[in-house]
Amino acid sequence: MIVYLAYTIRVDAIRIISMRRASKKERKIYEEYLQD
């Protein structure tokens, strides 16, 4: 349970970092993808 929680937090952190590094164009495409 603890390992799963730590893994989930790590995945979320990587996702947030990748979103911050992404350019505005990529972020716009990503947001459109989420809306669909």
C-alpha cells in the first residue's frame, strides 16, 4: 500500500514536471487532448 502510494506520487511529480517543461504549443495540444 505504501509502495503503491509512493509510486503514484512519483508518477504525478514526473507528469507535473513534464508539463512545466513543455512549450505553450505542446501544453495547448495537451489541454485539447484532455478535453476530448
